[in-house]
Amino acid sequence: MIEIDPKIAIEDLVEKYPAAVKFLSKRGIVCIVCGEPAWGTLEEMAREKNVEDIEELAAELSEFLNEAQQKGELERRL
């Protein structure tokens, strides 16, 4: 089971779970800048976009990734 910690570095998140980019961009959180992962953590990026409940965001992202994995749609890099 995938559990995303809000303290995960964006670079690590993007590398392990490329599908997270689309999920977060739909919420206004930009993960890729000039083709490279943005610096900082998920929590920091969410705060910049005034996300009030970062734990909820991380839980929703985890749920999204787990559902994609169950459907065989998740590309995951180790």
C-alpha cells in the first residue's frame, strides 16, 4: 500500500510516482519546472498554494496512487 508523507521531497515523489504530477497539477500544485522536479516538499508546495489540509491532500494522493496501482495503471520507479 502506498502512503505519501507530506514531507516527501517533490523530486522523490515525481521519480517514484510520475502519475502524481497530473494529480497535483489538477490542484494547482506545480511539480515540474523547465522539465525538472520542483525543489521542496509536498507540504511546502501545498502551503505555497494555500492548501489548508495537507494531510488530507497526502491521503487523497495516496488513494489516487493506490487505485491506479490496483488497475495496473501506475508506473512506479524504485
